[in-house]
Amino acid sequence: MPYIAPQWRRRNRRLVLLHDLINQFRWRTRLTLWITAALAGLVVAGFAVLSEQAQHGFLRLVAFNPLCAWLLPVAVPMLAVWLTRRYFPGSQGSGIPQAIAAIRLSSERQPVHQLVSLRIAVGKILVGCFGLLGGISAGREGPSVQVAASIMHAAHRWLPHGRTIRPQDLILAGSSAGIAAAFNTPLAGIVFAVEEMGRRLESRTSGVLLSTIILSGLMAISLLGNYSYFGSLHIPALSSAIITPIIVCGIGCGLLGALFSRAMLWPQRYAGSRLWRWRAAHPVRFAGLCGLLLALMGWLSGGSSFGSGYAATSHLIDGSATLPWHAPLLRFGATLVTYFMGVPGGIFAPSLAVGAGIGNDLASWLFPLAGQHVIIALCMASFLAAVTQAPLTSAIIMMEMIDNHGMVISLMAACVLARFISARLSPALYHQLSDGFMPSPARQDERRGRMQIDPPPAGP
């Protein structure tokens, strides 16, 4: 705050009062944003703890009675779908497409309470963790995006002057903070905002974005500690021999990622088919049938397809466990079945698990001398890049998660190649899914006409 001489202050009292009022508004705005960002980080960190406890609970129940491996995947998703549709509509699915649609709608000054709200955030956490108690193949990272975006969007009503920061800027900042806090990867959160959510970064947005990511990340670290998501991966110096694995991993994961994305879009593209019409009419029964398939795939995989895949991937990376050759295929199917159920849950962690399984197979079959960890890391990043079509975000997430900067060029090269292949075969998954949350053109035209006819609201 600049110094103002007492004599000038006495002669210009009105200007001084106006200056003090503006300064007060600025600090009230900053404090509101900082407190909300810290709260978002704590909630995302708490979500991580609850989801881990839910997955451990499923494993303990299965160890206590193996019959639970067949009963829980059927009963829990049925109840989760009923709770979602009855009390928390809008909380189903990943959460990233909803946040993208909310940014687009908010920029058009349309209501977004059906996509981001505190009620949806509560449902995302409670029902999402409850679903993990049934062994569903879902992650918490995508839902963390919608949770943090909902919390930040709710702060707009408490700002001293609502026009200082746009609602879409708060949703963008919350979405990025959700990724940063969920993976403990602040740099990836910033890149995610540009590459996947906003597709651009304005000067008026950057300050809010950076402060939100920093504060939410600090709160998450204070609760979970400064950890690497998959630990530290020690990789020897790479040579030109890595070029062939990069090409193979990029092309292979690009093809499989495109197939995964197209399969995820089946309900949206073929909504009029008999299967999806039956799901719309009987969502709870459909979830029960999907749960039966999930239990079958869990039995075939020896339990490796249950849960988010974080534990199995961590053990595979540190060398304390092995996976059968068909593990990535079963995880691939389990993730699709879980998404089709309509329960809250994301695909980030399961996609990384699929990539880890593919890398484990390729390392055993084609590149036994290249180093298992190198191939696994390349396939994890490549498959995620092919699914999300966000190569920079995927490479940086993987680099920060394994705490290894020596692979950054190799990871980026594989991700760019995988994204190039996937983009030729499938549309961008999250943005295509977000179109399903946008109103139809007829409703948009009707609303535009109503806005032109109706008188403007009173007040400034």
C-alpha cells in the first residue's frame, strides 16, 4: 500500500476513503480466495485418505470371506447408483467433463449448479468412496477436479465484489488445483489448466490459478506429506537405444488408448440403441449386471482388476509384485464396465494401471534388455496421453509422480506420438463427453431470445 501524506489525506478525504475502500475489497477478495483454496486442498487430501481406506476395506472383507469378491461388486454399485440418482445427481462419472462444460457454460452466463456445487462435491466424495468399497475400477483424481472446482465456484458468492473475478476463472483454478493436490504435482496442474481445461491462459486468470494451486497443494502436503505418487524410480542413463521402445510404446498405447476412448463414448454415440435405452430405464439393474461382470474379471485377474489400480501399479514399479500377461486387458474392461455403471469415479489411475500392465508385458516380450522400469514408465504416460489427448500433462504427471527428471524428453516423445495416433482415430475424450452436459442448440437459442426480450436486472 503506497504512503499517503497526512496533509494530502486531510484535503482529499473522499479520495482517501475511496482508496481505502478499494484496498479493503482487494484484501477481502484475496483472503476469500486463499481460504477457499486451502479448504479445497484439505478436502482433496481427505478424499485421498478416505478412498484408500475404502479400498483397504474391500480387500479386508474379501480376505475375511472370499464370497465378498462376488457379492460386493454387485450390491455396492447398485446402491451407489441409487444414491447418486436419488440424492446427488450430477456427481456420476469422472468429473473432468463436467468441469469443462461448467467453464463453457459459465463463460456464456448460463447456470452451472447442475455441474459444480457443494452438494455434488459431497456426493462425489461419499458415493465415490462407497463405490470403492465394492471394488470398482475407478480413481479419485478426476473426481477431485470436480470437487475442487465446486468448492472454488462456491466462493464466488462470498467475494466482496463479484465482478472482480469471473466464475469460470474460479472453476478453472479449482480444477487445476484438484489435479495438483490429488497427484502432488503442482506443475502438472498448471499445464493441465492450459492443455485440457481452458486451452488458454489469460493474464487475469494466472494469478488466481497459481495462488490456488500453491495453497491447495500446501494443504494437501500438510495432511499427506510431501510424497511421490509411485515413489522414486531410479533409471540408469538412457542412450539412443531408447528410440525403438519410444516408437513401439507410443504407437501401441496410442492405438489402445484410442480404442479405450471410443469405447467410453459408446453410450453417448449410440444412446438410442436397445442396451443404453434399457440402462436409462433400469439404471440400478444395469449396475448390478455390470457388477457381476466386474466380479468375474476380478476373479480371472486374481483380484488385480479391483480398485483404482494404484497399489498393483506401485508394487509393479518397485518390483515387489508381478502381474499376469492378461492383467491390462482385464483392467481395461473393468474400467469401462465401471464407467458404464454411472457411479462417481475417474479414469486417471486405472489408465495408468493399464499402461503399467502393457509396459510390463512389452518389457518381458520385446525389450528384456531395455529395463522394465523404463518401458513401464513410457507405457503409463503414453496410454494416459492417448486417452486424454493431453501429452504434456501426461508426461509431466508421470515425471513428477516417479520423481525422475531424466526421462522427461523420452516421456514427452512417447506421449506426443501416442496422442498423434489417438487423435486420428478418436475425438478428444473429455471434451466430447462434456458436450453431453451442454444444452441442446434449441434450448440455447430459446435462452438467448429470452435474454434479449427480458429487461436487464436492476442494480449495478
